[in-house]
Amino acid sequence: AYMQVKEDLSSLSTWAKEGPLERQVFISHTGQDEGARIFAASILKPALEAASLAVFMDFENLEPGCEWSRELAFAAANSAVVAVVLSKQYTQRRWCMRELDLALHSRRAARKQQQPLVIPVFYDNESEILQPDEIVRYWQRKMPASWVDPQRWAENICAMKEERQFVARRILKAAKDEEVGVARRVVDAAVRAVPVQQPVEGTVFGREQEVEQLLKLAPGHLGVWLHGMGGCGKTTLAILLYNKLSPRFQHSAYLPLDHKQVISSEQLRKVLKQLGANGQDSLQAFGDYVRGRAVLLVVDNIWTAGQLDQLLPKEFGQGSRIIITSRQKFFTDSSWWSEMEPKLSPYLVPGLPDATALQLFRCSAGLDLGFNLASKDLCDVESKIINNAKGLPLALKLAGGLLRKKPLLRQEWLGVVQALRRGWYANDSQGRLNGILSLSFDALHHVQQSMFLDVATVLRGEPKQLALRVWKKQQGACVQVWYEDLEQRNLVDPEATHVQMHDVLAALGQDMVLDKARNNSYQGSRVWYDQEMGKVEGYVERCPVEAACLTDMCDRGGVSMQQSDLSDVRILLLANMLPAINNQPWQCPGNLLWLRTTSSAILQTALNAHLPELCILQLEECSQLTALPEPFSQLTALQFLQVHHCSSLASLPQSLGQLTALEKLDLSWCKQLSTLPDSIGQLTTLQELRLSKCNQLSTLP
């Protein structure tokens, strides 16, 4: 066994993989010191994971039967952050000392550009840890010199002691509050050091040369302006550039936008958190932060000049790079554009060449590139599909997804050609996409059609698990299979943790709800607030509403609806405005499945009704809410309860224990919440309890 280990670790540089650091955080510790092990597993690891960092630990991440020596060596050498929990036994454990050696020297020995950040955490007093000369003597006695490097290992520990003030001198075992505080410092340092990679939807073909070309910015240029028609691959190209560049920057962020005119505080909070400024959400804070640092910033999908002028400052820190995507080639009515245009390199994103387009189409259709279509008399039809798609990646994905599960019949394939030909002569991408999407939509099961329209109109950006929970409650267990089929057809994003789709598909889905001629069964079935237009879209009198999202209305006035049109609504996402129901009191529909509101008055109105099917309830920023209303206990079907930023909520009722179906309870940012009811122990189905920023909560029942 020793000989195998010696052979595996004969050269430090062999473990340093090419390219950027793949893993995020590796925790090096010894299980021989129980206190250090508990700290690493129960305090440090959860704190890192709460900051959305992927953590590798030996006893949790090593698969049974794996070559553990190789796995540990690779993790230590290729993690962006290595947190070293130094305790009494650490310097006497060969693998611990080897992990530290790999973290400090392997990538330097291999001459890699990016080095990991090694963070020392002294769990025990320095006097209780072997001194450098003791380390040398210990390992000289313990093993042959050819198997260990006592002198360098001693120097590694000296280096850790010199860096100890970076985090903490030590952690006192008796002081649990101090352990938590040190874990927070480690998290703050790790978040800044880990380059966050953005997921690319599906398989990418044919963008390698473009990425390399765009990486070579002209001298004096701040960034690139990627423009082109909808569905041409701007977002994909921007993400590929971001993932290539992010390992070079300590501060990087990706900000996707939609057609809404105003940048929300939640969007700002997320982008500032990515950059390393936690807890801030103002435009002033964003501008100040990027002006003083070298940042990498991607702003994806600029729609209006107002978004440019509102969000982006005219100064960035030296060495910064920005990547902006838009359908527009320029914005002459933007003051930001007028001043910054000379510093941007414009790039019109082209369509894919025919050979690459064929690869993408066949991949989306589930066909091997070498598959011979001649026997099916489809070669000419395939060529027509490629030609009519004009290299548009989204059109190729939809066309392939539509044919993925269909028999190889000429008539089916010719139908795709006809759909793509809409708008061909005017080079109209929207026309081509509209045709192929209509054909794709008509081929869906009616349950899938309803799910697709939900995402396009009211649920886009919502957590996927919540959407699936509601669909399952309404349609049964089959919805998971139906949704996966939508992913395979490229109608929704298969990689996202939230329900997402391309903005072109969302716009076309909304048109289906608005279009009287196309399908009367869906007309008026969804209602949403268009912030850019400043009006409610989708509502048609005497058409039953199935889902409504009016969260962006806030103080902009209500929308007049018929009470009968809301009697079947199953998803109702509101802000602090109720729909005006012909000047009559609003009655909450009894078959409601999902309710979100920022108004305690709306909550009270809803709870006064009988809601036997409600499975998701979200209360956000209900500043006047001091206690949950007593009818709350009647929500026996409730599975997910979120009470966020309710700053006046001080306690929860004992009747909380009657929510016997509750699986997730999120009370984050309820800063006045001081106690939890004893009845919380009756929630036998509860799987997750979140209490982030509940600062007044000192004990648990």
C-alpha cells in the first residue's frame, strides 16, 4: 500500500490539471481530532454550502471502492480554495500534510497561472501543534526520506502560522460563537476567490473560434457589444466568454435581464453578491463597487436605453472587462452609449455554418452524425431544414427537438421545412421561430401545453421544484415526465434550477395567450403585468383565468376583473395590490394552489376563505405582519411556507404544528422573530427549516 501511494504521489506537478481550477472548496482536516472534525463537518462545511459553494470532504465525497489516494490528491491540487483545519493531530497525519503540500505547491510546480487560496484555521493553540523542528524529527523517524519531505512540510506549517491572522489566530473549542464567526470569515474569503461558472444551455457547437477572437480585445477597449437577432446565440457566446475570463478576475458577475424597464433590488443584490459585496442592493453601491475594482461583468439582454443609463456607470476599475448582449446594434438615445461606444468592440453574432448547423440539428433530434438518411429518403429534406434555419441555433434546436421522438417519415420532416419558411424571404428570425414553435406546441400533450404557457407568462424565473409541486398537485405524478420531455424538445432550459426559457419562446408563448384567432381555449387563461408597457396583459372578460402574476404592479393601480373570471385561478402571485372586482370585495378562489403576496390584508382575506388545496404560500416583505392569522392552521395541504423579510413578525402560533403536510419552512430575514413554538416538533414531514438572519432567535424548542 505504501509503495502504491509513493508511486501515485511521485510528482507534485502531475496532479495540477490544465485550465482553470475545477473544484471550488476542499476542506483538509483530520478525523483523529474529534473537535476539529465536528467543526469542519458541522459548522464550516454548511456555512460554505449556504454561500452556494461546492465543498469536497473525504468522508462525504469519496465513493466506496474508489482510488481514494488519487481522488484526494486531485481535490487538494485543483480546488480554488483549500481550507486547512489545523489541530493537534494534523501534523502527524501523512495524508493531511500531503494535502497541504499539494495545495501550496502542485500548480506552482506545474507552472499553472491560477493558484488556489489556502486558508489556515488553527483549531488548537499553536503550542499544542508540533513545532517545525519537531515535525522534521517526527517524520524522519516515522518513514523513509524517499516517501516524505519533512523539511518542506515543516516550512508549510510555518507558512500557515504566518498567514494565521488572515482568518483567526485560533478557535477556542469552548466558544461556539467564535467558531461560527471564523467560519463566516472563511466563507467571505472563499466567495471572493471562487470563480463562479455560468451554465451553458445544452451542447454548444462551433463557437470556439469566435470565443478566441473576442478574447483578443483591441487596446484601450473596455469590452464587447454582442448584437444580433433573437435566437442567434448571443447569450451562449457571452457565457462562454465569461467562463473563459472569470478565473482571471477576483470580482465577476453575470446579470441576465428581461424586457422590464427597471432593474430590481433583488437583481442588484444578486449581482453584488457575485462580485463580493454581500448585503447591498442599491445602484449607488453597485456603481461605487465596480468603479474601484477590476471586475468582469456580463449584462445579458439589454432591451432599452433606460436599462443602460440606469445600471451601468461610465467608469470601471482599471483592468475591468464588460460583455453586453442586445438585439439592438446601438442606442442613440442613451447617454451611456454616447459616451462609452468608442470603448466597446461591436460584434454581430453570425448564424452557424451549415456543417455546424447540421451537428446541432442532429444532436437535438437524437440522431448520430454518421446516421445515413438516404435509406429514408430524407437527405434532401434535411438539407432544406438546415438551409431554412439560416444558422439560427434556437430554430435548429426546436426543429430537432420536434422530430426527436417522431418516426423518420418524409411528411413529418417536410412539415418542419414549411414551418421554418415563415419569414424566410424577409430574413425574419421571429417568423421562422413562430412557425416552428407553433408546430412544436401543437405536438404537445395538453398538460405540457399548459405547463409551457405557465412558464412563458407567469412562472418564468420561479424555482423549478415549486412549479413542479403545483403542477403535480393539479395534474398528477406524470408532470415530471412531461417537463423532462419539454426539456428534450428545447422548449424550456434543461440546466436551470429555476423554470426558464429563451426570451423569444416566452414572447411567442405570450402571443398564444393574446391571440384570439389561434386557440380560444388558451385566450385570456393567464394574466401578467408588462412593466415596460405599464399595463396588465392577457385578461379578457368572460375568459377564466388559470394563473396570474401581478407582482410588478405594486402601487400602480389595480386591474378590473370579473369575480367569475377568477373562480378557477390556481396560481396567484400578487404584490400589495388586489384586483378590482367590479367594486365588490375580493373572494379568494377555493381551489388556489399557490399564493404569493406582500400584503397582510391580502393574506387575511385569503385565509378567511377555505383553501383545502393550497400547497405553496409565500409572504414577502409584509412589514405590518406581527403574527400569522389564526385561520392559518386550516391549511392542511400546505407543503411550502415562506415568510421572508417580514420585519415585524415576532412569533409564530402554536397552531403551526397542525400543518401536517409541511415539508419546507423558510423564515429568513424575520429579524424580530425571537421564539419558535414547541409545536414545531409535530411537523413530522418537515424536511427543511431556514432561519437565516433571524438575529433575535436565541434558542430552539
